[in-house]
Amino acid sequence: MSGLLQSRYSFISTVVSKDASNRAHIRARLLTIPVALIAASALISPSAVRAQGTPSYGVIHRFSGAAGDGGAPAASLLLGTDGNFYGTTGESSAPDHHNATNGGVFKITPDGAVTVLHQFYGATVPGDGAIPAGPVILGRDGNFYGTTGAGGTAQLGTVYKVTLAGNTTILHSFGDGSAPSDGTSPSGGLIQGPDGNFYGTTSPAILDASSGSGTFYRITPAGVLTVLHKFGDGSTPNDGKYPGGSLTLGPDGNLYGTTSAGGSANFGTVFKVTPAGKVTTLHSFDDGTVSQDGASPSGSLLLGSDGYFYGTTGLGGAKQPPGIWSGGGTVFKIAPGGTYAILHRFQDGSVVNDGSLPNGALIQASDGNFYGTTSSGGPTGSGTVYKMAPGGDLTILHFFSDGSVPDDGAVPFAGLTQGLDGNLYGTTYGGGVGSVSTTPQGTVYELSLGLPPLIPAAPTGVTATSGAGQITLSWVPAPGAQSYYIYRGTARGGESGIPIASAVTSTTFVDTQVQGGVTYYYKIRSKSARGASSYSIEASATPAPATPTLNATAGNAQANLSWTASSGATSYNVYRGTAPGGESATPIAAGVTGTTFTDTSVRNQVRYYYYVVAIGSAGASQHSNEVLVLPLPAAPAAPSLTATPGNKQITLTWTLVSGATGYKLYRGTSPGGESATAIYGANATTTMFVNPGLTNGVTYYYRVTAINPGGASPYSNEASATPAP
């Protein structure tokens, strides 16, 4: 162990007590170690002790600290859907390493070509963030989301969005007053929940009672932030203080994380929190239930393929007397119910130069083993990369700054990421080479172990949303996935082995082959040329009835409605208005069990507009198409017609018909040969017409109809006459 680290542990042993203020102070000191280690690593002679195995290690990029490049990356990389990696730096440019305060978001290809998507300017640009606090994640919308530990309008940190083109939006500035007591200094990245919102934590690193002990918050994609829990406020006993790392989504829909202090022994916790903010402490470190169980976890948890969560503690373990923070840290696993087990204690002598202070999260690679880093320890004190079998056997893969690879980096604060090629990729906070600073600025490295190519991970954040006769699925894109398989069943765990869709290239799918009122269960698999992932977490939904199609006919003071039957409907509601789109919010008929309805509460010659909604156990459908009905009276009866000849004229008379508003008279010169065009139209009270100008000796034939708004009567009897002098 280097002299600096030895002093570090001496400091911990002498000042640590169970006082909460010391916890915060030590946490702050823990975060300052890497700068000293980076400077010291250049002074340590390479060790003759080499890592086990024959992995191939290479540096694909050495940060310069200059603008357009950055330096001091402290978060793990994100594998994008394009096969490239995305990450954050802790500085963009500064005259010296210690004064760097901006940071940025970058893209790097597997070959090492770096593109800076956004450079944070902090106070230089009002409202901009500074010092990214964790990794970026890929949202369902294809944009990247993350947090900064500083910057923003109150200089207390931000939540931001960055597009692939680099367009950046600050979604929230902590301490700006828009969300009361929203915390300070986000302590890790974000996670997108099944509801489409993002969740994260804050963890102040200053000794100030007003800063609290951290928060758990939800923020919508539009930037509306809600604090769901305040750690250490007494609402939940022993809930922990100072949450670290990003949260992990469990198969039960809850979120899992760690705190670096608090708990029953004040050495940190593993906790579960519901999306509503209810916290359950699963394990309190150094509480005596597990001997030498570690202390001060600071990284994210990994959900393993066996359903356990895996994590690390930065301190404690083999050399941990009760109540004292010492030892090199641990690797542990914990069940969702809280059963805790130690897999490895660093510096316990079982593995020579195995490192200490593991800060980054573990990954489970394509071979089923776990891989991680330590930020210090090893023969030079600059950290290690290790492999751990599921049973806990640990193998060192690389010692940083041991001379085997020139300028290979130092102090890997972040965990690893597996690329599509099967290789492991990571970052170091220091080491490499520098340009604007006398201190090296960190690296991006690649570790080739001959692992199988990465099969895409199972989709996460799967949601199923009910609609009218349909269910909409959505999920977070899986890195490396080229398309997705959709599986469906009608019982929990009963999805068919044959997908209902096998070439879905987007991250949404609308299933219209469903019946209203039936609950459907779905799982999704990612697919690439390398194979298909495991199944996603199951999601289910029950569609509302399908939207009916409405038809209508008018009657005498009534409207006759009929519609198509909707699957899953148990009844229908009928709505009416007297203007387009003006239907009342209260149905004129509710609970109609058939598919027809006659509305007799209408007036003739008034326009009425209708739509129908299907009702089922899963809710209501969308309203149907709107129809217009104009009720009219029944057409009148046919009148009786008489024709009386005269000189060059014929007098026609007919009977008065009830309900008629007028009459039309038709004439022809042969039986049944009346013209289709009326020769005369009379009003409702006229029952006689003298047809002048006729030719004597010619026989004329007539018929008359009675009319009203409901239509025309049948023709009357045919009457004929021959005018004469």
C-alpha cells in the first residue's frame, strides 16, 4: 500500500466514530483521494508481481484535459445502440487539474475516436451544469439523460438531456425553488422507470445540517421534479444517509440502491424504495448480523442473472474491527428480501495485490462471470481490474501503472462495460498523458479476454398500456439490439414460445389483436446478429372494449341508432348534443345492453348529434364516430283527385290531407304518362287548381301528391278530362 493510502487508513481509524457528522466528513475525504493517488502513482516503482492470466490490455484514448476532449472521467461508459460508447468527463479544460470544474458528455468509438457532444460551462454560462455526477443513460426517446453535481441556476447541480447531435437541455436546477427541499449535488446517474419517468438521488458532500442527508426524487421527461423521500429525516428508521451511485430497477418494479452512511450502525445501507418513495432497509452494514460485511458502499447495484443484487463496499471487510472503517472493501450479494452474503474481502490475503476501494459497479459479462475495478491497491496503489466467479473466486486481470502498458491510466473510479465485440471497456480517473495540466487526465481502455460477443441485454422498462381494443407496449432500447421479439399470453408466465411479432425495430409496439376485458401478458427479447437476449420482465394490461361504429336513421320525432358490438363490452352509453362535438358529458342512456337505441325525446326538424361509448370491466372505449340525425314527420297520405273539363281548361280538386304542408300536381297526355316535373305546387290549404291553356278535344291525365318535411305521399288516383267548347 502506498504511503498516501496508509495515511488515509490511519486517518480513518483515528477519526471515525458513529457520529453522523463524521460520516459526512469521511465521505467527503473519500472523494478527494483520487487526486492524491493520481499524483502519487507516477512516483511508485513498477512491481514485479503481475496479474493472473493473459488478458490483452490497451488504451484506446488518453484524455488531454483540453477543450474538445476533457479529462478525469469518473463514471462508467454506456454502450449505445450504434455500438459506440457514451460517457462523461470531470473536466473540459483548465490551467491545472485541481481547478477543473466543468466536464462534458462524449462519444467514443471502439477504435478510440472521441466526439464531445456537450461541454459544460458551469457558472460561465448561466444555468448550465458542471461536473457530471454519474453516467448517462439512453432514454426511450433516443436521447441521453444525466446529472451534474454542480452548476445550474443555484450552482447545486442539474438534471440534463443531450441529443445525439449534442443539443443540451437543462431539465432541472437543484435549489432553484421549483421543487421545495429538492436536495443538492446529485450523487449518481438516472434510471428510467416503467412509467417513463426518471428516478435519482442527491447526496450533499458538505458538513451543513441544512443540506440534509440526501433525497430520492422523480423527474418527468419534461423536467417536473418531485421529492419522494428525504434520507435521515426520521420518517423511516435507519433508512441510511448519503445515497451513492445510480438506482437499479428490480424485477418487482421497485428500485434498489445503497447509502454510504446511516443505518443502524451508521456505516451505510442497502435499501429498496418503491416508485412512490416508501423506503425499506434491506441491510445495515456493521450491524453484527454478518461478520466483516464491509462499510460505505458507494457504487450502483447489479441485478444478476440469478435474481440477486451484487455490489461493493469501499471499506471494511477483512480488517474491520467493530465500529472502525478499515479494510480494503468487499464484494457482496443480497437477495431482494435482504439475505446478505460476502463473496470477497479485499486485502484479506486470499489474492495477492487484489486492490482496495472498489467504487464502480460490477457487470456480469457474456461468460456469466462478474468483472469490476478497484480504485486503489495493487502493487502500485493505482488500482486493479478483476474477474470474480459467481461463487466468489477472484482473479486479477490488470494492475494499473505497473509498467506493463505505458501510460495505461490510474485510479479507475468507474466500473466496466462490455462491448458488442465481447471486450471490456472502462475509464480511469487519472493516468495517461496530460497537455494543459501537469497531471495526467485519465484514459479509456479496452480489455480483451476472448469473451463471447455480447448478446443484447433484455429490454428494460417494459410497460403495457391499455387502449380501446388495443395494448401499447414500450421499452428502453437495449444496446446492440437490431430488432425485438414480442411474446404474448393470457396467463402470468404463459407467453407462447412463438412471438406475435419478430421484426420490431422501434421501441414501441401496438397489439390490436386483443379482446376487451381480457388480461394479456407480454415479454420482449432483444435480437441482433449475435443472438437473442433473455426475456424481459413481464408486463400486462387489460384492454378496454373496442370503439364501436355508429349508424343512425331519422324517424317521426325519433332517432334510430345502431352500432357494431365491441369485444369486452358489457353495456353502452349513448350521448347526444345539438351541435357538432357538443354532446353532453352525461349520457342520455346508460347501461344499454344491446346494440340499438331509439331516442324518442327529440323534436322534428331539429338537428341532433350522437356518439356511443362501450363500457367493460377494463374501462370505457373511445367514443364512436359522430352521427347527425334530423327527425322528420311521417310523409302524408295520398289525396283523392277529381278532374272537371271546361273550355280549354280543366278544374282539378282534391281532398285535404292531414299533416300535409303542400301539394304537387303532375300532368300527362296518356294514362300513367304524367311528367316527373310538377306543373303546380300548392300550399297546405289549397285543394283546387284550374289548369288553363289546354287544347280542346285532347284528353289530359293528372295525379297529385301531398308533401311535408317528412317527404311526399304516394300518388293520388289518376284523374282525366277532355276540354271542350
